[in-house]
Amino acid sequence: MNGQCKVAGVDQEPGDRFDQFSPADYLREYYSAVGLENDELLRFFADIAPTMPPGEDLLEYGGGPTVYQLLSFARTVGGIVFGDYLAKNLDAVAQWIEARPGAHDWAPFTRAALRHEGLPTDAHEVEHRLDLVRRRIRTLCRVDALAEAQPVLRPARFAFVSTSFVAESIASTPDDWRWALRAIAGNVRPGGHLAMTAIRNADRWR
């Protein structure tokens, strides 16, 4: 990883929106095993990864403490800029990249991603893909889709932006949701691609 970028407008510590959020609890609750929902997400990412422009950089917007969404994309992209609102989520990703003790185990998700790609799922292939994701994540950034003055991550913008369950998780009103989605999609350059997953028909999450 080449380092961290500081983005104007979000250098300060976040306020109380997510101050009680625990990356460890979140990972334990939702990513201890590959359930049916997660398996379908991995299939979706495996299906769309081949449509990405090869060698271009990808922006992961609001990735939280997770990397499962990047397992298939890593085969195609040149590099990954990983953005999230919470410094502690970025720390959790850095912990995984650096293989520090206590880092989350993404091997089961990697096996599922490889299966959806039609590739071998043995331990060697799993470790090879995880190493590839680690090498692809070159920058960690703070981002805030609800900031009044939207930060510019890159003047030329990105050929590919990925966002999973972000806009609806941070918005309190439909207007907030539209604002957040515009902010995220605004990082896509003309002719680029936005890969997005969203939660439908829910009013809360634990």
C-alpha cells in the first residue's frame, strides 16, 4: 500500500453519526460465514468484474471494514483507492493488508468468489487472490457522501466506482439518499461505470 490520502472536508474525526460503530462486531455479525446473501453478492461481483476496463483504477466508496467486494475486481483493475467515512474502518482494512494479528479472515469468501469465477478453490489459489487484493489496494482515504462541500478524490475521476449498501445506510431522508448517491456517482468519469448494491424494503439494521 502506497499510503493514505487526506481529502479536503473530512480530515477531522467524524461526529456522532457512527461513533458507536464497531468494525469487529460488524464483521462478526455479517461476515463470520458466507451465507446465501453474501454468496449472491459474490456471484454478482464475479459476473460484472469482466466488464471492467482493464488496468484502470477503481474507487471503493464506503467500503467499511470489508474487502469481499474487491475479490473479483482485483483481477482486472490496476489499483484500488479504498474510501470510508470512519478511520477505524480504514484501520481494520490496513490491519488486514498488513496481516496483523486479529485481522479478519476472508479466505471463505475468497473460495466462494473463485467458485463463481469458475476457478480452482484450493488453498494456494485462495492465498494468491488475497495477496492480489492486498497489492491492488494502494491508497486508503476518508470520504463523506453527506458532506456539504463534496471532496474531489481525483480531478479526472474514476473509470470504475464500487459502492455497497452505503447511500441507504447513511441517509435519514430520501433527500439525503439522493444527495449521497449523487456524491458517490460524481466520482465516475464520463463513460465510466458504477457498480452498486443496495438494501430494499428495510427500515433498520443492527
